[in-house]
Amino acid sequence: MALLLIPQYFFVKLLEDYPQFVETYYSNGLYVYVSKMFRFTLGWLPFSFGDLVYAAAGFYILRWFYLNIKRLKSDTKQWFADVFSVVSMLYFAFHLFWGFNYYRLPLYKSLNLEPEYSTEQLVKVTENLILEANNLHLKITKNDTTKVTMPFSKSDILKLAPDGYEGLKKTFPNWEYTPRSVKKSLFSYPLTYMGFSGYLNPLTNEAQVNAVIPTIKLATTATHEMAHQLGFAAENEANFIGCLAAINHENIYFNYCGYTFGLRYCLNEIYRRNPDLHKQLMGTINVGVLKNYEEVRLFWDAHQNPTEPVFKSFYSGFLKANKQVKGMESYSYVVALLVNYFEEK
């Protein structure tokens, strides 16, 4: 079993060069049935089954090492064979149940979008996003200086979030989201101090959302994780689809979250290119919108700690190992998709 890790590795590396094959036969083929099977089986549970599996696995691994540490010297060969047998099985399950999606066709190719954009295009789309965000903000608050407060509980937001994909499937039928399986993570507090808003469990296909984050951030976090469930592994693509799902939702609060979500990434890119222009555009945004941004920023500032960079560095390495060469920066590459999609629209 341990030796099977070697051919598995080379098979995965081989598939990296055939994204169209992965797109056709895995992402739009086998994976569709695998993901629906898991969501149908586990989606009805009110708690995260995957988190319980992680907890049990963590306990078992620590116990195994404690009980078998002496074998490392007396039975070295078999000790490593046992360890790599488990690694081999997990490597197989990870890729079969979800991981091959890292090697599918890039979304910009599937949607026939350009991969690059000019500063002029970026500014034009950003100005339109500001108009939409400001208009939605005023419709909700009736006051341009009051921040938006979601009128839903966090549980209600998770129930409502999948409805955004109902609106989105009119344009993208393949992005239909059923059955539903988005849940609060049992590890929300640890996730907060690690600096993460949510994650997809690749072994159970459950979308996990950090239930501690500000409510205003929960809607797009949920739609982002659901995009991962649909097989879009790249973080920029999940951001893009999650943004569109919120914008196409029937609820105005979700629309607001979607537009401000996309706007924040565009503003960050403008600041990187032209700080003076960024300052000018910031002056056109309703004060209440900026207060929502500040609410989220203050939340993360309050939970910064020495371990956060370590966890993010580890996850960045994981992303780089799975064809996201920018690591954690991959999240921000959503701007190219947003600019070219909205400009075309």
C-alpha cells in the first residue's frame, strides 16, 4: 500500500498537463456524482461530520505515535511502511473526492474571458461597483453614514446562502447547487485565530464556515465555500463565483455583501497600482460602506496572534503545491475575472 504513493504522485503530475481531460471527465463527470453523494448523505446533519472525523483522526494519530514510537528503532522499516500506507490512502481519497479539481481548465478559459486587464478597465469596473454598492447601501439604511447590519441570524444566513445559486444557474446551468451542505465549523474559534473564514472538507464535501466572523462577512464566505463544493478549487475562482452568487441572490442584503466583496478586491488592486487614485475613489464610497469594511478589519486585527502567520504560511505552501503558484495571494487574483466579466456584461 505504501508503495502505491509513488505511482499516484506521478499520475497526478501527469494530469496537470491535461486540464481539458480533467475538466471533462472528472470536474464535469465523476466529481459531480461524488460530491452530490456526499452532500446527500451528510448534508442533512445539523453538525459538521467532517470536523468530528478530523477530531477523531487527530486523537488517533497522537495515540498511535505514542504507542508505536519505540517501534521506530526496533522495527523501522515496518513503522515507515505503516505511516506511508495511511498517507497513500489519504492522498488517494483527497484527489478522488475533490483534489483533482485543482488541475481542471482555468475558469477564464471556460467562460471565454481575457486573462489580463488594463488599469483603465479596472477603474471603470470599480466605479460601477461603487455605484451599485452605494445604491444598495442607501436602499437598506436610508442613510449614507450608517453601516449595514444583517437582519438574519448566522444560521438563517447559511440557510439562505444557497438561494444565490438558484439565481446564478439561469446564466450558468452547470453551477446548480443541490443538495445543500453548508455548516458552521465546530472549530470556529481555532479557525479565527488561524486567520481563516472557512474551508471545504475534501473528504466529506461539507462547506465549513467560521461562525465567529462578523455576520456581514458570513454571506460571501458561505457562497465562496459552496463554489469549492461545485468543484472550483482555485481560490480566485471560488471568490468570483461566490461573489456572483451573492449578487444574483433574491435578497438585497446578499446583493450588498456580493458587491462590496468584489469591490474590496478591486480597490486593493487599484491601491497597489495607484495609491492616489485609490484615495480619490475611496472618497466616493458611502461612509456606511466603509464602516462595514472597518468592522471586518477590526475583527481580524483583534484576533491577530503569533501563530496566524505560521498557519497561513503552511496553507500557502499547500496552495502552491496544488497549482496556485501565488499561494495565499491567489485569493486576490479574482480581480481579473471580475473586471473582464463585468466589463463584458
